[in-house]
Amino acid sequence: MDIQFSPTRPDADTLAFIVPKGGFDALPLAAAPTLAAGAAASRFTGETGTSFESFVEEGGKTVRVLLLGVGSAGELDYEKAGAALTAKLSTSGAVHAAVEFFGGAAGEQAARLAFGARLRGWRIDTYRTRQPEKAKPTLKRLTLVATGADAAWAKEAAIAEGVAFTRELVSEPANILYPESFVERCRPLEALGIKITVLDKAAMEALGMGSLLGVAQGSVREARLLALEWDGTNGASEKPVVFVGKGVTFDTGGISIKPAAGMEDMKWDMGGAGAVVGAMKALAGRKAKAHVVGICGLVENMPDGNAQRPGDIVTSMSGQTIEVLNTDAEGRLVLCDALTWAQRTYQPEVVIDLATLTGAMIVALGDQYGGLFANDDALADDLIAAGKATGDQLWRFPLSAAYDKLIDSPIADMKNIGGRFAGSITAAQFIKRFVEEGVKWAHLDIAGMVWSDKPGGTWDKGATGYGVRLIDRLVADKFEA
């Protein structure tokens, strides 16, 4: 969908008017009184994301008119209105929609509405060869009647591109997206100025990454460690903020195999890595004045004759040993080596990992919040604030030495599961053991957030792109010069 901005209303088959709550009495149309009466009869009051649709005679032709509510007209209100616009018109038969703002709009508001429209308009039709005509998208162009939006839109468009990239990766099936092909999908990011480093199996073996490689040993797809570095400070900031993503491109559970029902969903078990690379694309795309590194531990967890067994003991890159009691608790085994490599390579002061880590987190929070664990209160507060600002919300959980004994092993330094209770917390406690002294760290368990079985505010059914905007806002607020 082509998005443009214009100082005047263009000729379009659909007119959309952005209306604050209770403010649609003076629409610039001949049929304004009729529309207002119809909207009132339909109980449309301008609440955020709500709409009223009608057809009127205007300029000698029949046009579709849409009233879209922005409620109190806050930042997220405009975004939700833009998303509602696309959801309403995408397959409606409308081709070109012109958007006017009741009482005018600042460039930032127009750009934010366009951002919401772009997010909600994303869909993946790569593998569709047949579709009913009414299911095909028709909306080709969106023109917003506003001035001064170019700079704001350039930034928002870059973030939207990052979200789209994440959704694309999360949506791809595992026969298409696996560790090697994940890396190749990221190669075009070099054109944005991102430096890419890739470690193959031999390189990781030389570094002693027995924990990560143990997860991958049952698959014919070799593991990869992918690092993407963006330095928008031109070397002024020596220590980057580092984001580490779990990239299990398919998770059968290994020998501790998952039930067959729903296993197809495990193509999105790389959602943490997907969020990291999408955020890197967004940051580079908008030329963020920050030094950021994104690292992805990429593996496929399969059960073959060479697969890791329950009871195996592996040695991590840190030198700590792990008794693997359940091969389906694999994400933490990937993250611990990726975290160690990240800290030793870049010496960061701040490290944040993102992972679709535990089913226990979905039980606790459903699909409304990602779980947050942190060893630093200020970092936790910054992440929560970034989540509220973008809609990628987080809820903080405790860390405590009292939980550590649940993952102590009688034969190794630790075991990879802690029992039935507090599963998300013991997983976080496991990862915490690989955070080096003095490093501020946060762990985001986003198991319930990267995929949705129903449409949401700014996404259709499927991949949500969760995490990209969260990372981008955190960097913008706290790490950008």
C-alpha cells in the first residue's frame, strides 16, 4: 500500500475523517448533518479505534465515507485509528482512501496514523495460489491530508519495515527458514550499514559452546550464531547495548518430544531472534544515533539418533556444566552460550535477551504482557515505560536466590529445569547464572506475544512483530545520543 501526504484532499473513492471523541458535528461535506445523525444512531462517539461507515453523494459521485475515532487523541490513539482504517478497507473494494483530520493534525499525528495503517495492512500471501476475489486486498493507496509529516514518517516507516521483517521471519515455515537461511535473510541489512558476523558449527565448537550445540546436534540443519552491529555514533560509543534473541527455528522438543497437536506452531519459537533482527533493521533504517548489537542463537531442535538425551551433561562456553533433564527446555541452553559470547566479545554494560521461553509465561500472562526479569531496577523501569509507550507491554516478575536451589544439580553445576512450579522464574534464574559481574541484564519471556490466533489492534491473525517497537523505543529514550 502506497502512503502519501498532501496539503489538499485528492480525488479518492473513499474519504476518511479522523474524529476525536464527541467531535463530528462539522464535517466538511454536504451530507455532514446526515452523517452525524447516522453516526449518533449507530452509537459512534469517536472512541479510539471505532468507526462508522456510510455512502454519500459528493462532488457529483458516490463516495464511501468513514468516520474513525481517536478518543483523547494521544499517540497510540492515532496509531489505533490508522490500524482500524486498514482493517476496515483492506479487502472492501476501496482502492484509494483520503484521510482528513478533524480540526487539522500535526505532522507527527499524521505519521503515527500512517504507521498504524501500515502495520495493520501487513499480510503474507507468499504461499497462496488461490484466493476468493473478496479475500484479495484492494486498498492500494492512502493519502493523508497533512503537512510537515515527512521527517516523522521517515522514522515511523523505518520502524514499520522492521516490524514487517520480524513478522515475515516468524511466519515462514521451518522448511524454508532454518539457521542457515535465517542468516541469508539478514544479509541485505548490510546495505543499511549493519556489520554482520556469523559463527558456524566449527567456530562455536572451538569456543566451547557445548550448551547451544547440544540442542542442535539432532538436526541436519547446522547451528549458527549471528551478530548484527549498528554504530550510529561513528565510534563515539565504545560499549554497545546488546540484545540477544532465542532463535529456535523449529522446536519439536527433541527427545522430550512435544505432543503432536499444535506442534506446527513451533515455527515461531525463533520469535526472540526475529524481534532482535527486526529492531536492528528499524534502528539502522532510521539512522539511530546509538551503538547497538543484536545477537541470535540459531538452532533447530530435532529428535534423531544423534539427538541430545535427557540426563546428558554439557559444558557451556562459560565453563559451567549443565545437566539436561528435559530437552524441551532448550531455549535457555541456547541463550546461555550466546550471552557469554556477547559479553566476552563486546564487553557491554547492558544486555537484554528476548525469548519465547516458557509455556508457564503464557499460563501466567496470556497474550497481554511479556514477562520481565531484571537484575537492575532502573533498567526494568525503562523497559516497562517503553512497553507502555509502544503497546509492547511488559510485566515484571521476581528474581531471588530462593529459587536458585530449584535448579541446583546433584551431578553438575545446574540442571536445565526446576520442577513443576515457578517455571518462568527458574528459567530466568538459570539464564542469570551466565550474566557477568557488573552487567545490567534483563530477560524478556515473550512466549505469549509473538503469535496471535486472532486479529489484534495493529496486526492480523498470525505474527505480531512484538518486541521491535519495544527495543526501538528503549534505545531512543535511553541509549541514543
